[in-house]
Amino acid sequence: MRTIVQRAAMLCAGCFVAQGSVAAEPAAVQERAAITQESQYLQVAQSQTGFERWIRGFRAEALSRGISARTYDAAFRGAKLNEKVIERDRSQSEFTKQLWEYLDSAVSDTRVSNGRGKVDDLRRELAQIEQRYDVDARAFVAIWGLESAYGEYMGNINIIEALATLAYEGRREKFAKQQLIEALRIIQRGDITADQISGSWAGAMGHTQFIPTSYQAYAQDFDGDGRRDVWNRDDPRDALASTANYLKEFGWQKGQPWGVEIKIPAGFNYAAADLKVKKPVRDWNALGVRLIEGGTLPNYGDAAILLPAGANGPAFAVFKNFYVIKRYNNANSYAMAVGHLGDRIFGGGPIRAEWPRGDRGLLRAERMELQHKLTAKGFSTQGVDGVIGPNTIEAVRRYQRAIGVIPDGYPSLRLLQRLK
């Protein structure tokens, strides 16, 4: 049997012949290229050896935490270091999509239409899940649509291999080990077999992409067959019930919206447009905030004002359910996408106000430059990391107030240029 290095070198040699890119080069160049390729494949082989050593070492830890030798050995049979997982984990996009670009894709006409089709196909089952968990179908159907396009793209990477690769690589070792132990427990319980437990490179599984710890805490056997099967392409009931159960546990308010589109009155104090500033609806109404179509805000409890594109874009009053969705994925853009997709699937219309589509997102280097320049001018962002979080938004607001513009906290390219 050939070694990994020998097999890889043969494939590489075949590439040279097929491409015809080396034959015309001087012999010395060809030799250097061959040495480089051989070195790269040797590195892969050494990594695989180290990975296999890691698997043997982790076995004792897994067994000490209740995983049987039979389960462990079956789960790791044939496992390989997955270079694609490492590549995905280390990659960091230089570009940031603007929210409206993300929503164009997340709430596309196709996704809305497909969602309506699923609702028609599963109307009885969705009603049963709604009744049992007291959660609106629009919420868990929208999560299904965003996470896997209604089961079309659940991921086909073996979860054990993916999580073991992340644990071995080391950058996310603690997280990966925790998830790996829970994945092994899922197999040991009999919910899924070792060769069928598949999902994304980061360990998310099934129709609605639960990580193993969330699966263990919230997954449901809705159809009563003894297995919490969130992977079944032909029957998504367990997955949808599991997602409904998750939302219920974090306080979903049935019959209430995630948010409503609003109009901001002239003279509005934009410092109040902050997710941490929650007021009773009557207070917002008293300040002149109105629904986009006119009329006072409905009373769904305390609300916060969200301006995802600053003062020049759409505005929303968001309620309890917005924050519940964020427990599934802690991003405002995700919560908006889930909420808006659910609305559209169940008959709601598009967002009415115009997005500032002429703006482009800041590159990571530009976000870091923005933070650096704000801090240098006395508006500290509490660090320079290229991540636009609450500290940076507050620093932007303070700078905007200082220069006499609307303090909406929106980190635009125009603002960066003014800082220069």
C-alpha cells in the first residue's frame, strides 16, 4: 500500500502532465517546484500522523466522560484530518456585506416562495408543533429557510471528523472538545449512527443547524419513534419541533411580532435608537414614533428602536421576540432576516423605506482604521479589532455629536473619510 505522500505525489505529477505548465520550464525550476510540492504533501502526512495520535490520546478522556469504547472506536473509524475544515476556520472575509445585500439573499423571492410551499405541504404538522410549543410557525419555518434552505443544504461533512479536526488544530480546542463529546453521546444514545452524523464544517447539524450542545439541551422526538432525528430529509418534524422548543425555552411570545417598521419624527433624539434603550410603547408613541403606514405603535410590551443603516435607512421598533431570535444567532442582521422572512412567508409585505444602496461596507482594514482614528481623537472604541460592536457604535455617536451631525452611530465610509 502506498503512503499518503506517495499517493499525493502521484496525483501532483499527473497534474503537471495534464496542465502542461512545467514541461517548458528549466530543469532547476521544475526541481524546485517538485521539492515544494513534496514538502507540502509531507506536511499533510505528518499532520495526519499527529491527528491519529491525538485521536488515540483523546480516547481516554472521552471514556472517562461516559463514552463507551465501542461508540468511540466506531465514530473515529476512518476519520481523517479535514484540511477544508481548518481552511474554513482560519479564513476571514475582508469584505462585509451591507445589511440590505444580506437581506436580498436571505429573504429572496425564491426563499419566500419555497417557504410558502413548505407551509402548504406541512400545514397540519406545523399547526401541531405550534400548539405543543406555543411558538409561531413563522419563526421556526424562517429559521429552517435560513439555516438550510428548507433542508436542501444541511452540510455533508462528518461531524466527528470536523470537530476532532478543530480540536486538534487548536484554535477552538475547548469549544470543539465540548461539542465532540456531546456528538459522541448523541451517537451512543442511538439518535444517529456514526457514519450518518453529518453537518457543517463547524459542527452544526440538521435542518436547523443545531450544534451538539444545543441539540442535547433542546432536541425533540416529536414523531415518537424514539430518536431525535433532525437530519431526516423527508420528515423535518423533529427538527422543526426542536427549534420551536428552543425558542420557547428562551421566552418566545406567541402571536407577537419580532418588530414593526416605523417612521422617526423630526427632532428625534438618536441617542435613544439603541437596543439597550427599551421603553414602553406608550413612551415611543408620545415621542411621535409611528408605524410606517401611519398610526401608533401596537402595544407588545417594551420596545427598542433599531436603525440598521443609520438615519438614512429603514427604522424598526423591535420587541421581545427579536431578542429571542438573537439567542439562536446573536446578530441583528440574522434576527431581522428571520423575522422578515417569516413575515413574508405568512403574507407580509417588503420593507417599505429605501436602503442607502449607494453605501458600501467598510473593509476590515477600514473598520480598524475607523477605530484607531476615533480613539486618537478622544472617542475611544476600547480596542482596535475591526469588529463594529457597541463600544465602536457609541464612539461613533460621540464623535458625530461633537461635529454636529445626526448621532445615529452608523460607521459609514463617509464618516471615515471625515476622520482622515
